[in-house]
Amino acid sequence: MALLEVRNLTTYYETKIGYNEALQGLSFDLEAGGILGLIGESGCGKSTAGFSMMNMIEYPGKIMDGEVILDGKDLIKMDRNELRKVLWKDIAMIPQSAMNALNPAYKVGKQILEAIKLHFPEMSQEEAVAKVEHLLNLVGIDAKWYHGYPHKLSGGMKQRIIIAMALSCDPKVIISDEATTGLDVLIEAQILALLKKIALDRGLGLIIISHDLNMVTAICNRIGIMYAGMLVELTTTENVLRNPKHPYTRALFSSQIDSKDFDKKVTSVDGVVPKLVNPEDKCRFYDRCNRKFEMCERKCPSLISISDNHRVACYLEGDNHE
Amino acid sequence: MNNRYLIEANNLKKTFDTKDGGILKNIKKSRLKVYAVDEVTFKLEPREIIGLIGESGCGKTTTAKILLKLLNVDEGELFYKGENITHFKNRELSEYRKKTQIVFQDPYEFLNPRMNILNIVTEPLLINKQLNSENVKIDKAVEVLESVGLNPAKSFLYRFTHELSGGQRQRVAIARALILRPDLIVADEPTSMLDVSVRAGILNLLLGLKDQYNLSMVFITHDLATAGYMCDRIAVMYKGRIVEIGPKKEIIYNPRHPYTKALVEVAFDLKNFLENKDSFIKDGEVDSYEQNDYCSFEKRCVMMDANCKHDGHHKMQQVGENHFVACCKCEH
């Protein structure tokens, strides 16, 4: 059984002229020890997906439909109090711009301690402090920084503190929302190596939300490509690299620079992402697609299986015509 | 000095004082110094694109600002077409600045939201008193907007920046830099805020403009793949110093400095880097407050030994054609 099951998760944002369909029918499974990457352009609903999985969407956002099943329990149906017990303990998040996520007025050790005390009230102070120090060591930070304030730390160290925080209550699933964007390439690579090691050692499920193809293909074993609020392709990393099916996936890869041949021209994906307020019922990639035909205009294709572990939302693939 | 080079930078140095240390440190005159740029030397030929690569705080942007004379150097000299411009002031300086323009990183922040595209693009002409009539203004704006691929240009003139996408804004910024017909454009991470799908368009545009207008470019980036695509030569910076400089193919396929090797691995074989991280670089971060007389990379270098601490080992040595490295482990 999968560790985390997401079924038809749909989140809309209320606007004056109707709902913005930011996330439409997201479904996937995540195994223990699995690392899933969600990639797409800005505005494609990646972050909304992350917050929806934790049922943390607030007004004007609204989760319209769907299930997020962790340990046989549906997070979406929980009320506030039940949710409080599960969040951070079973599913934790490394937020975007983690560098600004620390409270400047508290010592970093205290901030990690806070969640442990809340979720394990029976744990003694000494045990909890020992645990924090162990966590700091785990993420490669000297335990003396327990008493340091965030402004003394560099960006990469703050990032490590946030990872320690996310690990503090031994969650089963960690969602990393653009966690390393804005860090330098070398620091980013070091942090990613750390995250991957921890995920494999502890058998965590890790969801990496990012727009960096190079990074995602290097550390994830499965990849979901999102476009305009929908998953358009979901498959193993190998398939994405060797045998991408959806025109958008192909376009994304042809916009990457080829390290073997710098003279090869890269191409951009022309056009813009469609408006998601009351969208027409056609393929959302229609306006930018170079392989469209009349079928694409009539109805939005759904994500179907074309082979083991390979699902695509495009009429050109499989028998999606019906 | 001969005039073969557009820009010659000779031994540039720039330090900044920090505010760290409190009042007593001030009295003792032992304020911490940040070595932003230290002994940077390079030459730029006409129609050449040089890439400055390195992590944040390594002095890429400070170098660029010095080239544009937005900052004065502490030491060193700067030549433009053979003329020493290190101490240019007022009128001479404004002539020089017409020939050098910059494109910034974040197109969402540096375009004035209260000006329309026409005024944004033609503002450099206004400042340099090259605008005679409204017609000239519109003609020039249309011409330059078309050259950056904003078609039909007339429809963009009276729009405001919030109506444009990120890629379009960056094109407006490039148009504004181009309108004075400069010789040199400094592009300070022009694509790092853009989505991958539009990034390629901006890179191709810059390459096309280089040929069309005979531009030289200083291209600042932290992504080696982008630099490989754009540049003729690449200079890798670390803690204010250039540690390796050479033709792009030399740097990417035959890196010599351990720092460059780590950067190349991250950019082109991240998977391998993640698995064998410790054979490339030690954990740690840049500390720009201290500067040694010897190698500045010592704290993170995996090849470090006692030999590296001898004075003067950070000096550049030639290892190939136009390929220089500041590492004592790289004998040629």
C-alpha cells in the first residue's frame, strides 16, 4: 500500500469573476522511500498542490474536491484539531524562501524544540534538547548553534535548520516547496544530497516541488509535470529523460541547454499560460502546442495510463480518443 | 596599451567596510573588511561575450559595477579602447556611460510601474538630450522594440509593465539598454528570475543582438550551462578573485581548478555529484571577511595540503592557450 495517496485533489481560488481553477484533479501515489518531483512553470499550481496536500489552503482558496490519504486517514476531511495533531508529525513541509522562515527573535534551537514539545508532551526537557542537538548534527550543523540567532547564520545554514525542523517530529512525508531556490548551485547541491540521504535512510516519502529540471531529474525517481493546474505527465525519471510523451514535456526539455553541444539552439515555448478563471473545456496546452488537432479543442484530455508507470494527458498517446 | 581590446581591467581591487564590530572596533580602526573584488584582471575584445561565474558574494556584480563606473576602484586601472578611464569624471564619464549599459536580474522590480513602455524605453535618450520631437521618440522606440522581438511594437508603446509577462519585461529592459547603441552590455543574471520555458528566448535574443549591433557583453550568471551557451570565454570567480579563466570549451571540458571542477559537475552531472560529493568539495561556505595571501579556496578544497599555504600561490599561471588557473596543483 502506498504511503500517501492523493486522489482527484482540486483547489480553486475565489475571484470576483468566478473561480480560478488553480489545481484540477491531482492524483498520485507516493511509496515509502520514494522521491517524487513536481515541476512546472510559475503559476502552474505546484505550490497550491503542496499546501492542498497539507489541507492548509486558506480563503480565498478552497479545496473543492479530493482526498489525501495518509495512513488510512483522509487529511481533507479532518477538522482543525485533528489536523493539528497530524501536521508536522506525519507530514511536514519545507517552505519556499526558507531563508525567511525563521523567527529572528528566538534562538534556532528553541524554534526546533517548539514543535517537539507540542507533539510529544510526555518528553522531558533534557530528552527534547538532546534530540534537537542530534538533529542539528544530522543536517551538518555544529550543536553550538543551538544558542545562535538566525541572523548569524548564512543562507545555506538556515536552510539546514529548516530541514532539521521538518525532521523534528519524524514525519513520514516531507514536502519541499522550492526549498533550495535562491541558494547558490554548490550549496543547493549539498542540501539536496543531504535531503536525499535522509529520505532514503529513514524511508520517508519526499515530494520535491521545483522548476529546475536538472535538479529534479537528478534526485527524484518519479516526476510529475504540471501545466496550468493539471498533471500532464507522470512517470519515472528514466521515462521522462528517454521517452517524454506530452508535447509540453518535450518543449520543456528542448528549452534546456545541451551540455554536449553548446552550438545547438535552445527553443523557448511560445505563448503564455492560459487564464484559469472559467477556462474553456479544451486542452489547456492547446494555444502553445505544436501538435494540436481538432480533438484537442473539444474536450480537455484526462491523465491515462499508456504503459506501466507512465501516465499522460494527451490525445496523441494511448487510446485517449474515447 | 593598444586598442585591440574594448575593455581592459588591470588588477582591480575594491573592499567594503562592514558595520560589524560596534563602536570600540571603530576606535581601534580594525573594522572588518569585505574583499569584494581582489586583483581582477581581464581583457574584453569587441564582439566578445565573457561570462562571470561564481556563487553569491564572490564579486561578480561588484566587478560589473566597476566596469560601468558605478563604483570607483580602490586600486587598479580600467581602460576603454586604450584610454584610461579610471578617474573619469562628469562630462567624460557621461560619454562613457552612453557606451555601456546594464540589464538587471529582476524585471519585476526595476521597471517603473508608473511609466509606460514608451517612456521607459526612451528615458536614456531624454537624459542624454537626444530627443527633439515626439515623432522621433516614437520612431526610435518602435525600432528598438521590434529589434527585441516585441511585435507589433506599436501595441506595446502605451502599456504599463504590469500588463507584461516576465519575459516581455526583460525584453523591454534589453530595449532600454540598446536604445543608445552601446558597445558593451552588462547582463547581470538576466534569466535567473524567468521560467525555463521563456529563458531560451531571452538567451537567443541576446546572441542575435550581439551580431546585429556588434556588442560586447559581460554575462553574469551562476549557471555554468547558461554560460556555456552564451559566452566565448568564462571567468570563474571565488571570493573576489578570478580563479580560472579561459575559452568556454576549455573551462567546461577541461576544468583545472578544483572549484571549477565542482561547478562543472553540478551543472552537467548532478547525479554523480550528489553521490560523490565529498570528492569534489568540502562542506562549508564563503567567508568573504578574511583574505589570504595564498589560495582563497583552501577551506573547501579537497586537494589542499601544506604546499598551498606558501605565499603567492594564488597567482595565475597558464595551462593552455588563453587558459589561466590560480592553483598550485595545476602544473602545465
